[in-house]
Amino acid sequence: VSQVPVAEGKSVQQTVEMLTRKLELLGAEKQGTFCVDCETYHTAASTISSQGQTGKLMYVMHNSEYPLSCFALFENGPCLIADTNFDILMVKLKGFFQNAKANKIESRGTRYQYCDFLVKVGTVTMGPNVRGISVEVEYCPCVIANDCWNLLMEFMQSFMGSHTPGIPSVFGTKHDSIYSPADTMVQYMELFNKIRKQQQVPVAGIR
């Protein structure tokens, strides 16, 4: 999962269209749509003051690829995979975790199938604002991430060119173990946080 910068002189939508056109020229076929969303919860003020702990952020995420699951992630921490009723549980835990409502972020777009590759090109939005572009690439036959990284790189270069990402940090901890949906969600969490931080930088110097 990686971010693709907006092409110079183009809008987000035009950049997405350029990427999808390249995929279609390669022979990729549309396979419906996808959506990954992320809501941020922060430790309730009462919990921090009573226990003297520093506040922690928790991210509750959904992925249309896994419609019956809900993912709860802590930054630099574990990833819990629960069923979709977890959202209702979070409402009951509002004494401990509070929803930072203005922080909901999501990526949605089109799924493409090209031979054994699954590619998802998404527009990242926060509320009504478009914030960036995400690209997720999966090599379906392989479950050991490090075994197919070179192949993934080669394929990504064919349509992403110089914006092909480096090896994701999550691969470093996996080595030869089996890649899981939680690893994809960790990458989306990192991408969303990076996009959130980019928006906090003063934009005076950007033309």
C-alpha cells in the first residue's frame, strides 16, 4: 500500500485517471470497487487523569475486501481482528475511548485484476476534502511477502514508474512468515497518518 503524488499541473482525479489508463493499457480489467475507512479514537480524558497514563490513539478500520471483519489497531502496537459488531462495542466504551469525529479518513476507488495481481487505486478523503491517492497491489498466489517483493516491484514500475514505493516497514518484521490482512491494514493506517500529517504543514510555500 503506498501513496502516489498528484502529477504536476493535474488534479487528483486526473492523476487517478492516468494511473487507471496505464493499468487498462496493460490489460487489467475492472473488478468492482473497494473502500477502506479509518476512525480515530483517543483515550478519554478521565482515564488519563485517573491513571496518570499518556493518551493513546486507537484506529478502528474496515476494508470492503473483508466485509465481516473490523480491525482495531494501536500505533506501534497490536492489531485486533474482530467481527463487525466491534463498532457497537466502541460506543459502549466511550468512557475509555472517544471518537475523534473530524478525523475519519477513507480511501475508495476501483479494483483491477491483471493476471495474478489485484490492484486498487483509491482517492483518499477526509470529510468533504480530497487528500491524496492510494495504490494497493497484491500478488494473489503468494502468502510469503518477501518471496514475491521483487516481482511486485517490477509490476508496480510498469504503471507507477518513479513513484514505485520501497519495501513496506511491515515486511521487515514478517521476514518469512505468512502475510495476513492485518498487515495490509497496518500499511493503510501508516498511509492515512502520513496524509493527515502532510495537511498540517503550512501551505504558504506550495504553489
